[in-house]
Amino acid sequence: MKTPYFLSMLALASVMPGGHVQAQYPERPITMVVPFAPGGGSDTLSRLVAQKVAEQQGASLVVENRPGGNTTIGARYVARAKPDGYTVLTAIDATMLFNPVLYKELSYEPSGDFDPVAMATYMPLVLSVAPDSSIQTVGQWIESLKKGQTDYAMYAHGAMPGRIAMEIITRSAGITLTPVPFNGSTPALQAVLGGHVPVLIDALAPSLPQLKADKLRPLIVTTQARTPILPNVPAAGEAGFSGVDLASWTGFFVPAGTDPAKRQWLEDAFVQALSDPDLVSKLRQLGMDVTIKRGAEFQQQIDRDGVRYKQVITDAGLAGTM
């Protein structure tokens, strides 16, 4: 008489070609490709998520940095990777929304080379001034524009989210602004603190330490609603900028054609990790607000925002300039 153990193994073997038992996924480490150098926001997010998934699921995730080309190098690598569920891309809005419009030629196709897993964070930009500036409110900033103080400092990082945010503000308020690009958030900040440029537009995360130390005075965040990270700072919607709703997101993607069951495992695992209160707290301290969207909903936002940002980038004369 066959034992129950023998029968269960026989049943498993019978469903696999050649009688082999299918290994449980994941059976080896999953590589998370970060298209930035170590130490930045996307890298920190990826490492925290990898650690939390390991704790919750017992799986091994390894972060691999492939920086350069405004995220194109890392994105191209993942686009060409085998769709076996063992390669995940940590991407930002620039990767999927801005690069296709900004670049004359792109080494990957956002809409065809990737399947979304989950959105992780949604981080507004913040418009701020030096603490000794005479500008106390966004209304006073608008008044200063009449005196010709139209310059603003921004980090000219490839997709230029600051530039895009300001273009949207320009259209909303009917004002004229002059971008002053800098090769990094730090030199842009120094220009504002030194009184060389009146205002700074930058992502919340790099500005947050200065804001917490009262070395920057925030005027607005570039969303329609306030962010819980800076609950006392007005949103653009409150300040009368209709249609100004821009935040930099970070999310996870797999190569197109990845087995749906494996993609679903990753979606569930990442969503569970991002729902952990301890992880949420750590990310908020870094200026990243956890905003979870599962794959299908995430794709809907990408499609919707893609149309809007393409129009803004084109109208600003930035299309095909890279």
C-alpha cells in the first residue's frame, strides 16, 4: 500500500512535464536594479523594501546599482533581461514618462518593455526660499515677479521635474519664469541661500533636511493636496494654481512577458512590505510618502500622466532635446 507521502509526491510530479517537481518561486535571489548610484532616495527605498520582503517572505533580494543616462542604462538592462521573475527595476517617473519625450532616441520602450508591479512612493516638489528672504508667502513671490525676479534654481537632472512643475505653474498663473539649472540639488540650494537666485524648486527629499533645520522656508508643495510630511505647508491647489499636481513617483517593474504568477507574487510581496508601519515611518523621515498602487492601477496612472506630461514638455520646447 502506498503511503500518503508517496501519493502526494506522485501527484506533484504528474502535473509537471517529464515528471519533474516544480521548484517554489523564488528559489534564488531576486535582483533589484537601481538606475542610480548608491546612497540616493531610490537606492535607499530599494534596500529597505528588499530587507522587509526578506523578513516577511523569507526571500532573498539583492540590490544592483546601474547608474547613468538619466536612468536609461539601468532601464535598458532590465528591458533586455530574461523575463523569469528574477529581475526587477526600480524606476522613477523620468524613466517611464519624461525620457520618451525628451530623448530623440531611447534604448528601451517604456510601454512595451516593462510590466508594472507596484507604485511605492509619491513625492511632491517644494518651492522654497532662503530663511532671510523677504518673501514669506507664495503670494509675495508672485508679486516679486513683477519686479523682474523671475529666476528660479533647479536641479537640471535629465527629466527636470522642477522645470516641468514650473512650466505647469506658468500656464496656470499666466506668469513668466526663467529656469537657472544646476548640476545637483546642493549647488542649486547654495545659489538660493547665497542670494543669487530668489527661489528653489526641488523634490521634497533632498530639501527636507534644510527645511527641518529652518535653512529653507517652504512656500508650496506642487500637489493639489498637502503632504503629511509637511502638513503645515500649503499645496499648489490651495494657492490658486489650478491643474498643478505634480509629484515624483518611484515604482517597481519587471520585464514584459514575466510569468503572471511570479509578477503577482512580487506585487503582493512589495505591497505587504510597503504597508509595514515601520517602513512607512522610515521613508517619511527621508521625505518619501508611501503611496501604494498595484500594477493595474499604477499602469492607469502612467497612461494618464504620460499624455499630460508629453503636452507640457512639448509646449515648453523640450521634446527631443536630449
